Amino acid sequence: MLFNSYFFLFLFLPLVLMGYYGLNKIKKYKASNWFVIGMSLWFYGFYNPWYLLIISFSILFNYILSKALVPTLKKPKKFLLFFGITINILIIFYYKYFNFFLENVNTVFGTDFILRKIVLPLGISFFTFQQISYLVDSYRGQTKDYDFSEYALFVVFFPQLVAGPIVLHNEMIPQFRDEKKRAFQAENFSRGFYIFVRGLFKKVLIADTFGVAANYGFSDILGLSSVEALVVSFAYTFQLFFDFSGYSDMAIGLGLMLNYDLPQNFNSPYKATSIQDFWDRWHMTLTRFLRTYVYFPLGGSRKGKVRTYLNVMVVYLVSGIWHGANWTFIVWGLLHGLFSCLNRAFQKIWDSVFVGIRWILTFFTVNLLWVIFRADSLTDAWTFLRKIFSWEGGGISRALSECFVIKELDMVLSALPGVGRLFTQNTAVYPLLMTGVATLLVLFCKNSKELQFKPNFVNGFVTCVLLVWSVCSLTGISTFLYFGF
């Protein structure tokens, strides 16, 4: 089920709110947990009920195993932990990478293994990584008194189930146990609703508009001029930002509407002035997971510079593989790792550079690496990058320009004397307008955790306008980009 759908907004969410607060009102807290678990499973299996078998098996397997990890005998615990992590990784491997593996075996060895029709379950990397972290923490003796309903709710809580944030048990389960959070709190609800609507607007009006331009450009790379290739690269850069930022806002907002605080997953990443800074701001809970459960166990930075750089490259390789079964993701991850290592090696020199130059270089590096991330193949990525740097010239076609048009905004601008002609005659105006506005938003607007929200007339009016505008634009519903990861 999608947050940006009529079904979710006008049926699912009201039912969740009424059932949750209704059961809590009569102090049926355990029943309230099971109600949210049931609704979350409905949310997850809405489009494909077969997903429920996979996630149910995953939950049962990992919970039983986590309980078996409680005894103090070290050797059996280590074996069980290794067994549990292996099974979880193998499940991800089968659904996400099995065909990719067979394709490469066929290419290298000239074999003809037949690829299978495997449907990738939504969010499998998210809820699997979350449960791996739980197994590790169980091994460390940190999860002894959690019952099954608390664990299941921790895994399937619908605001963060399919695209994060990747939460930890000690962030959520103590909140589930806090009876003060079970009562309706108007301030939390209003703030959560405002953040949710803001995220909905980011997704529906901004991300999806940039997505039209990105899809147009990447579907016909050879037909692009150098200017168009650069414009399309910016379009995808902003599409991904507002898509993921929008989802993160909606997840945080939904959590607040139920009185739960989800961890921040997005801290204005396009304000970053280095690749390391970017990853401290982008998908923060994935970065935290990789740092805690991959980088530190490998030795972190405690075993010399060479080992540190190797560990950094391993972490970014895992990040690339986690994002998808394609060489584009692997190369994208390795390049981020390389730039991160260079940043570490020349930290003092880099810090001495004027901050504006550091931001420009970081932003353009991230933008160009997103081209590799988005392309269907390394060949397409190379072709696209060559288009940008070939300086072949050429303007922006009418077809690409129209991809940036927001109909409601176009109606207003066209009605202004003299402005309508400017927008219709100059194909560069809409791409420049959208890209300029997006740049200002990512650089100067506060993110959801920075907002000092106050329920007043202005915030209420803005929320209503954004909600109505977003709802009226839901005719072309699109999935979130990170659903595929």
C-alpha cells in the first residue's frame, strides 16, 4: 500500500487511528499492539498477499532464534548468530541477487542457466537488516525481556516497514511500553500531520515532476544534447532527494500521529561539504547500521590507515550491493568509498578550501554519481556522462521542457500578463525554475527534525493548501524509489 494513495489516506489511516486510540482508551494495550500488527501486515500485503508468507517466516525465524541466543554458553551462541545472519542474507540473496548471479555466471563461463521469475518483496532489505541488528543485540544480551507482540510490532510497524528508517529495538520497544504514549496528544498529532502532509507534497508535486523528466532523459540518452543531459541529471538528483525525503517525512509524521518518535533518516544531505558529510546526512540509519554492524566489527579505524581504508571500501561496497542487483550499484558504492577514502587522506587540505567551493564540488560529485546509480547499465551510465562532458551544445527540447510543468502552477503563471508568453516561447524557463526552486528548498528549508512547529492559523492554512493540492494531484500514483531497495 502506498502513503500517496486515496485508499491509504481516506480508509487505512483513519481505521488505524480509530482502532489504536480506541483500544488504548480502554487500556487494552496488548490488543492495541496486535491491532497495529494486523493493520501493518495488511498494509504490507495489500498488492501481493504472498509477501505475507515471506515476512511472517522471517519474523518467526528471527524471534525464535533471538530467544535461543539468550543462554550464556559462548560457542553455541556464536554458531547460532552466524547461522541466523547467514539465513537472513541468503533470503535477500535469493530474492534480490540470484538472477544477477546467474547472469554473470552465464556471461563469464558461457553457461546457459535459465533465469527465474522472482518477484522482489517490498522492503526486504530494510526489515531483514533490522532483524539482523536484533539478532546481534540478542547475542549481546540486550533483548531478554521482549515478548513476541513487541518484536513483531518492532519489525512490521507500517510507517517504516518498506523504506525505513532502519530502527533499533531500543529506539522503539521502550516507546511501545510507555503507557503515556497510548493517550491521544493533540500537539504530537498536529505536528505529525503537518510533517506528513509536507512529505506528501514533496513526493506528489516535486519528486514525481522531476521523475517525469528523469524518466524521459534516461529512456533516450542518445537523443539528448549536452545541456539536456545535465538538466536530466539534476532532475534525477532532485527526484531522489524529494522522493526519499518525502517518504521519511511521512514516516516520521505517521509515527508522531501515534505518539512514536522515529529516528531521523534525512538531515539535509545536499548541504554536505564532503562525501563523508553527505553519508552522515543521507539515509542516516543505513549508515549507522553499516558503521555499527560492519565497519566496527571489521576493526574500524583501530588497525592502521591501510586497514581503515579497506574497511571503508568494504562498507561502501556493501552499501552498493544493498541498493540493488546491478553493476551500476556496485560501481556507485565503490566510487563513494574511494572519494570517502580520499577525503580522509586529505582532510586537512580539504578543510582549508573555501566552504562554498567544497559544497559545489561535493554536490556535483554526488550528482554525477547518481547518474551511475540511475542508469540501467554501466554502458548507459558511460554514454550519459559522455553526453554531459562532450559539450556538443544544443538547447532544451519542447518535450523535455514540458516534463517540468506542474499544471496548477502553469495555469497561474500563464494568466499573468506577459509571463505566459515567456514560459511558452522559452523552453529553458521551466527546467530552470524547477531546478532553482528545488535548490533553494534543499539548501534553506529546515528538515522535519529541525521544525519548531506551532499549531496556529498560518500553519493550519499551509497544511490545508498542501494537502488539497497533493490529493488533487494523486491521479498518477507512483511508488517510492526506495521501495525497490
